[in-house]
Amino acid sequence: MFDFLDLERYDLFGAFWMTVQLTVFSAIGSLVWGTALVAMRVSPVPVMRAFGTAYVNIIRNIPLTVIIIACAQGLYFTLRVDMGSDDQSTAYFRLAVLGLSAYTATFVCEALRSGINTVPMGQAEAARAMGLSFVQVLWLIVLPQAFRSSVAPLTNVLIALTKNTTVAAAISVAEAALLMKEMIENEAQTLVIGLLFASGFVLLTLPTGLVLGWVAKRVAVKR
């Protein structure tokens, strides 16, 4: 099927490797920020709780394309934030990671909040009665169980993040979607190219879902 394409002209591996890098770095960033957000959302401090709620409700309702372009145009061109790099392509990559992390963290937060809701209130109350602070209760008792209960929804978030990396093409990050656009412009086999890149994303996301689905069953908290 792919004999009609001059694949030697295109760096398919490099494009999908860029997609993998975007996914990995954005997943780490969104997990860290999402955990901080969920801590704010369940915090007893009204200001922190209000900030967490407002951030999640606002950011997750803004199109990801708008966020990515805003990072490039607003931070890079307007505010001259170069993300620690003089190279524009590297700065764009880091800005794409920043935008993806900021957006995906809202879904990580909600997935973890659903996990927190599965933890019996009595455990937290018993810990507070023993003299533990809110942070200690959250870090030592609530979050470990919440993460175990949230593996399945977090898997869905990770798969969605992998597919959302295609939005980085909007600021010319050289990932799979940008290469697909270039190939469609230069080649006549649009359907074949679409199938090629669709297969590549299936190869990235399907094993992730299967492996983490198995992990979710293994670590699930027995109630």
C-alpha cells in the first residue's frame, strides 16, 4: 500500500519520536500540576479552593489550539519568554509542553478528585484525630488511595494527551501531524497517508491502554 509513497524523503520516526517526547514531558507536567490543583480543590483554605475550581472550570473549556497559540504568541513574541533557549524550535517545543500540561492538568485534577471521593471519610477523620495536618492526611492517606483508584481514568487522560499533541503543529512543532500535513501537500495518496499516521497513533495508544488497564486492575483498592 505504501509503495506509492517516497517514504525515504520523510522522517517518520523522528516525527513520532517528537510526539512521544511531547506526550511524556506533558504527562509529567500535567500530573504534577494536576495533583497540586486537586490539593487546592479539597483544601480547607477558601482562597486556594476558589483558585483551583476557577482554574479547572476556565482552562478546560478553552480550546487547546487557543492555549497553544496563546503560549507562542503571548509568551514568546509578546512577553519575550524564550523558555531558556535561543533556538526558536526548542522554545516552541517547550511552549507546547507548557500549554499541553496546563490544559491536561485540569483533567488529571478531576480524575484524582473522583479517586479522592472513593476514600472513606472516616480514614481522614481518624488521621486528623491523631493530630495529622491537612497536608499529611492528603499526602500519606488520601492521595495514595486516590491514585490507585484513578489509574483507569488517568489512562484515558494519557491517551487523549497523546492524540492532543497533534495540536502542537499549530506552532510548527515538528511532530507527526505537521509531517502528515507536509506529506499530504506533496503526495497524491491522501488516504494512504491518513491510514499511515492513524496506524502510528494506534501503535502508540493501544499498548498504553492495555498495559495501564492491567495495572488498574492490579492496584485497585478493594472496598
